Amino acid sequence: MQSHNDDKDLIRAALAGKSASWQKLVRRHERRVYNHCLRLTGSDADALDLMQEVFLGVYRSLHTFRGDSKFSTWLFRIVHNKSVDAIRRRRPYIFLENSSDDESALEIDQFPDEEAVEPYAALSLTQTNARVLRYLDRLSYEQRLIVEMKVYQGMTFEEIGQVVRVSENTSKTRYYSALKKLKNLLEASNDMS
């Protein structure tokens, strides 16, 4: 995986007018940004539009990147802002749930490690993963965003906190709260089956 210093070198070169460096920086991060946008929007066309808005915003603001955090953290702050803007444009009267600022971590069952699953259970795990993705849409935007950043982007709670502008403990609490809600939705659907 690329290093923080590699990104800084590309940023310096891009700011000096080297378009090849800008293109390399975009290529380096576009897959993660696209996948993130796709999971949030659920539509390829909307994800591509949002990704374009993100990289346009990054290009216009690149000179403001100070390097206090990793470039990817700064980038996902822009992704977050552009995503919120897009949701507001589509559904201006829907507000995010108020999230608790309770600093205590909630206990939940852990998802099984794929290597620990018996071979005959692989199909069941695949079906469960599909159900989890379907129920992610029932979470609030903020809950989906935090789960997406942690599970799919592999971000730390500190990085997530920087993106959504909350403390590390608050991002952790919101993550576990979202997982608990997801678990309850899955259990409710099992009861109906």
C-alpha cells in the first residue's frame, strides 16, 4: 500500500503543475472513493457523479492540505462533505438520527472470520453477507458511513473521528451502536423466516 510520504510527494508535484502527478494521485485513491460512493448511493451513475464531485473538490482545495493527517483522511473528509451535500439535495427534509455521545462501548457478537468457517457453511456466510449489505441501507447515513469507513476502508477510529469531526471514542461508540442496530435488524428478519 502507498505511504503517506508518497502522497505528499505527489501533492507537491501536482501543486507545481505536474498533471501526471495529479493523475497518479487520483488513480491511487479512485477505487476506494468509488466503492465508498457506490455503497452510500447504491447506484453506479450516482457513485460516478459523486466521485467526480469529490475529485473536483480535492483538486480545488489541494493547496489547503497541510499534511497534519494522512491524505486519505483529508480526502474522506471531502467525500463525507460531498455525500452529505448530495443527500441533502435529494432529500432535503430527512435528517440524520441523533447519535448518542455515550463514550461506553457496546458489546455485540463478532462476525465470524471467513477462515474459521467450515467449508459447507461458506454458502451460508455469503448469504449472510448479502443480507448485511441489504440491511445497511436501513441505517442512517452517518451510521452507514462509519460502518463503511471501518469495515470496507479499514480506517481507524481516530481517522473516522477526524472525518466526521467527533472524538475517537465517539466514533467507536457510534460504530458499535450501528452494528448493534444492524444485528437487531438481522435477528428480526431471522424471526420472520
